Amino acid sequence: MAIERWDPFREMVSLRDAFNTLLQESFVRPDSLASGGSALVLPLDISETPEAFVVRASLPGIKPEDVQVTIHGDTLTIQAETQTEQEQEQETWHLRERRHGTFRRTVTLSVPVDADRAKAEHDHGVLRLTLPKAESARPKQIKVGPAASQSS
């Protein structure tokens, strides 16, 4: 019988591996929610200037008329829907990764926007929104003048 030296680090590594496996199998990842029948994830980029927010959304293969943009105060909602292609009788699928269904994303911006002056452009599958900030939300500069002299 051979005596083997005990190494506590070897057991900690196996504990770490077991814990990683537990976490990976126990929790639902955000990308797997999209394939579970709920609304599909719509990726966004949002940047801000002193005057406006600029939002870019990836909508490949979606026609501009199939996109609905709603602004209510400081809440922006972008929604689009794609239809599945008709399957042919003689067709056998080997791989089907393109997603079809409803894409919806709602985000709350840090300040209200002026929806009447908002602009939307759709070019090569990218929706670009320019959302001017409401006048009440824009920073105002107050000019400081000399103090009025007091007579005694």
C-alpha cells in the first residue's frame, strides 16, 4: 500500500469545478430566455450628448414599416415583428438559427425627451433614433451679474 501525500488545493479545485457546473446548470442565461418563446432580445447602443440621446438598434432583415417606436416621457419602446418563412414540403432542416417572432425592448432614459422632434432612420438593418432632450431637462446657464449697491 502506497502512502499518498494529501494536497488540499487539489480538492479545492474540484470543489470549484463542481460549483461552476452547479451554477451553469441551475440558472437560466439571458440568451436562453430568448429562445424559450418569450420576446426576442433586441440589442441596443445608447449614447448621450448635451442636446439628445442617440439610439442604435440592430434589426437585420426587418422592414422599416414593421418597426414601431413609442416614447412616453423618459421611456422608449422599440418593437418589431418578423414572420417565419413558409416551409417547403420537400425541405429538411439541418440548422435553423435565424429567429422569428416579436422583438421588443423598453428602456428608461435619464431625462424626458421631446418626442415631437425625434428622428428615426433605418439603414442596412440598423435603426438610428435621435431623441432630443426636453427643454425642461436641458441644462440652463444663468448669467451672474454684479450685486446691486446698497445705500446707507
